Amino acid sequence: MKLVIFGASGQTGKLLVQQALDRGHEVIAYVRREGAITLEHPKLKVMTGQLYDQIKLHEAIAGADVCFSTLGVASISKRSLEFTVGIDQIVEVMEEEGVKRLIYMSSLGAGESRFLMGPVIRFIVAGFLLRIPLADHNENEKRISQSNLEWTVVRPASLTNGVKLDKVRWGSDFIKLKGNVKIPRANVAEILLNQAESRDYIRKAIWAYE
């Protein structure tokens, strides 16, 4: 498949790029800064452009099978207009190009997943520490859910740089989480990539933790 990855130069994005190439996919890594990715591979094309550059977005997205967003917020203390406007632009261009499949990396605590947390963690994390980043994710999730795309939202727990685990837990059913859960980025990248090869969670949001 031809995959377009936005946020490809981030810590999770780089892992997603590598795993996609390892599975034999063609990858377009869309980055905002020249030289952000130094990896070379015959099936990898690195494109540099801004999230508001519709010409570049059309060039990247045209003919793709799946688009991913592993974009993250720039600050936990103020809203990121570039992030939310960028997702809006990506969705708009995907609709114009007829590219249906979008997989968006959000965060545990966004949307109804805040109620999976215990009341103390929900207050500390979702209500205080990550209140602003989650507001950006909530806005993006709303925009995505109102589109005509075949989307899947992945809401991982706190991300770590630990080694990839053989097994983690993920799904869309209602559960009760205990404590402040976490998950390695490598496992999140794998979950994101698996959604590109499955239709089990079309127009659904899933949680993930170790």
C-alpha cells in the first residue's frame, strides 16, 4: 500500500515509518523541516511542507491508500492552531482527492476515553496536566468524525521509549483503568499500522496500554 505519514519525524512517527517499510509498504513521510528524516530506503519518499500548504498536501496525498497522523502538540500550556488547522486541511484534501482511510493518533483522555480513567487520574491528567493538549485532540477528533472519511482514532496511554512488548492491550469496549497507564511508542506504531491492514475499527476510537 501507499502510506502517507504526517508527523513522520516525531518519535512515534519515525517508528511507524520504519515498521511500514519493514512490511513492504511504500511510504511518503511528510515533514515540516528539511533534514528531519535522514533514513534512506527505496520505498521511502520524504516530502517537506507545511500543514497549511494545500499544493504540497495534494501532492503528498494524491493516490494514497492510507494517511496517518502522528502529529503532536508543540506545547502543553497553550493551544496549537497549526495542529488543529493542519488536521482540518489534511481532512479537506483527503476528501478532495478521494482518499478515504485516515488513522489518527490521539491520546487517552480525549473524548469519552477520559471516563476510562479513575476519578483521581482523570482529574490530575485529563483535567489539569493534559487539559490543553487534549482540547486540541478533541477538536481534531470532532473534525475527523464529521468527515466522510473511513477513520480510526487510536488513543494510547502515556508514551514511553521502552522496547516493544510482545503483547499489549487495546480495543474499543468500555473498561476501567487502574493507575496511570503507559505504553511503548513501538507498540503504538504497530497498532497504528495494523489498522491500515484491517477494517475492524472503521469510524471507531480505540484505547491502548501495556
